[in-house]
Amino acid sequence: MSRLDKLLAGWTFRTATPTFEPGEVITAYVSERNGDGLTVRIGDSIIRVEDGRGAAVEDKIRLEVTSFDATNHVGTGEVVEVLGPDA
Amino acid sequence: MPEEPDIELSFRGGRLVSALPIALFIAWAIFQSGILGIGDTTGLVAGMLTGLIVGLLFVRGDWKDYADVVFAGMTRRVAATAVVAWLWAGMFAETIQVGGFVDGLVWAATVLNVGPGLFPAVTFLLAALLATGIGTGYGTAIAFTSLVFPAGLLLGANPVLLFGAILSGAVFGDNLAPVSDTTIVSAVTQDADIGGVVASRVKYAVVAATLAIAAYLVAGFGIPGVWGGMPYVDVAGEVSASVSPWGLVHLLDIAVVIALAVRGRHIIEAVSWGLLLAAAFNVALGAANLVDVSVGSMLLFSAPQNGLTQAVEALPLLGAVVETVPAGQVGVGGSVYSGAAGFFPLIVLTLLLVAGAEVMRAGGGFDAIQELVIDRVATTVRRAETTMVVGTALVNATVTINTAAEIAIAPYVATLGKRFNINGYRRANILDANTSALGYIFPWGGGLLAGYGAMQGLVGGEATPWFTAEMLVNPASVFPYVFHGWFLVAVFLFAAWTGYGREYVSDRTSEEVSRV
């Protein structure tokens, strides 16, 4: 990313409930663990993952969105890769 | 950042009691400077000492642990950094001042026709520029209060408004400068690169600064009620008809300090070069009779009259810094001496305050607040961001040294932000803007105290003989006029609620942390 791009990024009003398309791969922190599963909150949108593959809260993961309900801002996803906590 | 020591403290009455030393100090500061109107920094030192002693009475178990925590706090690097910055900046600013820099500024303002109405807005812009260049808001507050503040008074600008404008400029630079310690802490603790952090915060700083300039113009030219209610000291008659422009050569040594600081040189190194250059200019200007300054203005031993001292006074070279005086006036003086000495009470206060913050950490006071906030308050992304803004602002409003406050609150901002996948740049921006803003607003804020320390140095100063103790701005009266600080907090409250500038981790991941 160039310096100019960095300067111009984010001059917008971003929604509290972002939407995602099935098949989209995103990076995100794990918000909560429930048993083997994970909850990932991106703003007030929630993506649930059944098999957390051992990722802990605040770990960064790569995640493929498998479904997303844009009305209720809830979706499901699968872990592609566990990147771990920040350095 | 050094690792925190492992000592934990237990307090009678629970973890929040560990906040008692700092809470008592704040109550003392409000009573002393807010209610009684006494802006005596050494009085605040007494308040913090009292707080630390009262805190000791509530410790369960070995009091030695409490003492160890106090020592651990006082030896923190952040405390040493503040001490060094103040000593060096104090000497430098005072040396430039005796070199006629204030006269030079008055001359420039007169030539460029900057009147008292325009002066606060221009001062804000110049202070913002300097602070962004050198990355220290405290240094800017000291330099501008020593140098530009008296010039503004001589032109008839309102002292309270002018002091507010200087502090606003310091806030701007502290927030935006890549070399600012608060900027670096914000980037490092939120796992974001410094260049990206600075680039992404322009969108907030510009909005707040635009509002602040407008506010200084409106207030400077005087809306009825605002102008009328302010204490106003008329010293405009003191402007000599023939002020010398020669003091402006000190812009060169200021430029040297800025250039070295921007290149990443240590503050001791950068300011020492500037100080040496300023001293050389002063000697040259004095020798050429362009400015009334000499070696003795920078360092002077006033010795009692006797045979030995009179012999030393008559010596070449050494005699230039020695004079013999009647017994009652014996002492050491000059800009190097008084510039550094002006900050002694503030330095002691800083060390004690950092100790108080360490007691609160070791006693679990910070943890108790975190648990309360995360589980009960921050339930949506808007409420989480609002909590980050208000929480950072509150901690910085209470802990005098804003870098210390920022280090304390940073882990909470990270935990809360990651829970809602708020981007590292956004987290760093919320953290730093509210840290920078609040450190310069309240009468116990470190930035304000630094500026006030410099102002006290003006009383009876060699370059400002007309400045009397009655002209000191009460530190408790300036808070409404630090416009940029208030607007910055307001912009972030607005941004948290509307989503202005919000980015998620999934939108853009911040790059690796790297030193610029």
C-alpha cells in the first residue's frame, strides 16, 4: 500500500454491521470461544465457526465465509488457517 | 518497553483502593488549583506525597512491597524520559530567550501586521507545526510559553486564550508527529506500523484543527462575553519603538533541533547541538552590540566580595562568568541555571505520580476497571468504541503524564477493540488522540504544567522584566480554551457513533510494527 493510499483510506462512514459474501476469505480476531466452536464479531455482525481448530480468544485467523444472512447480520464460516496471537 | 515487575499488592477494601494515592492527589489538585486558585507545583508535590503515605495505611501484608512498587514506578523509563526532556528543553528555551528571540518575534508580528486578534490562531498553527516536527508536545509548550507567549502579551493578545492556543498546538503535534512518544506507544501496543498510523489519523486531526482555528479566530477577535470575562493584562505599552529583529537568528538553532529530532537523533543530542549553537549566536550578537546579551546572561556566578573572588573576576575568560556582589545577592544564575531549575518541582511531581500509577497497577485497580467495562458496558461496536474514547480520556484526565496513562490504558483498548475486530490503525488513533488531548487541558496535566513552569520562569526573567507574578495565567482557568483538545475528543465521539473513519480488521490488516 502506498503512502497516498494509506492517507486516503477510511474517509468514510463505515456501517456497524458489515456484510460478507459466501466464499469470501477474511482475516479476523476470535471474539469468543464456545466449546469447540468460535464466535467472530466484526462490528455487530457475527460469524459462527463450528470447528475452531484450537484457536483461542484474540487469536488471528483466516476464515472462509460459508453463508451470511444480510438481514440479521449473522453468518457461518470455516477456519482456513490459525495465525495465532499478535507478537 | 521494560517488563512490569511482578510484585502484587493487596489493599484493605478491595482492588479499587489501590487508586487512592492518585485519587487523593487529584482531589488535592482540584482543591488547590481549581478552588483556591494556587498554581504552585511544589504544593502538588506535597499532595502526591500525602497520597502515597495514606495509600500505605491500606496495604495488607508487608509494607516493604508497597515501598518496592513505589521505587519500581519511579525508575520507569518513561519518567526518566520526561525528566531529561524538561531539563534540556528548559535550558534551550531560556538561552534563546535571553538572546532576544522574543523581541524578534514581536518585530516579525508587527511587520507582518499580526494583531492581538489574529495572534492566538497564528500561534496555534505555529505551535502545531513545531510540535509535529519535534514530536514533543511538552517541549513545544515550554518553548512557546517561554518565547511566543510574552511576545503575544506585548502585542495585547489575551493571555489565557494565548496559553490555550499554545497547548492546542502541542496536542496537535503530540497526536500527529511520527516521532512523538505517544504516537509510538499507540502504534506498538495496537500492532500497527507507525507510518500507517500517522497517515490514518490525518482524517481526524484535520477536522478538529479546522474547527480549532475557527474558534481561535472567533475568540481572538472577541465575541462579547468570552472576551469580557477573561482576565486581560495590558502590557502593550511596554513594546519598545525599536525592537531588534536580530533575535530571529535563533530560528536557525531551532531548525537544527527539529532537523536532528526528525532524523531520529536522541533528544539529548538534538537539543545539546541547538543549545551550543544558540550560545554561540548569543556571544556573537552580544559582541556585535546587536542584542543586549553576554556570556553572563547564560551562566553567572554571583560571588561575595573578597580578595579571592575579586581576583577571579579580573581574570580573562573565567572572569566573564563571575561577578562580585553584596552578601545578600550571592548565588548562581543565567539561562542554563534558571532554565533547568524552573522544572525541578515538576520533575519531582512526575516521579511521584508514576509511582502512584504503579501502585494502582500492582494493586489491581486497573484490572478491576477493565473487567467492569468489558463485561457490562461495551456490548455493541458503537458502545465499545465510545468506551475506548471515554476510557482513554478519563485515564488521561486523571494521570498527569500522558505517556504513562497511555501505556496503562493501551492493553484495554487492544482487548476491547479486538473483540469487535476493530482495525489496529483505528484502535491506535482512538488511543493516541484522546491521550494527547487530555494531557494538556486540566490544571494537573503534564503538558499544561510544563507550559506553566516555563511561564513562572518569565517572572522577573532577564528578557521579560515587565512580567510580574500577577500576570501568570491561573492553570485552572485555561481548560475551556484548549480548543483543539476538546474538538479532538468530540471528533472521536462523533466517529464512534457514526462510524466515520471506522475500519475493521477484515477491511485492511495493519502492516508489521516497524520503527521509522
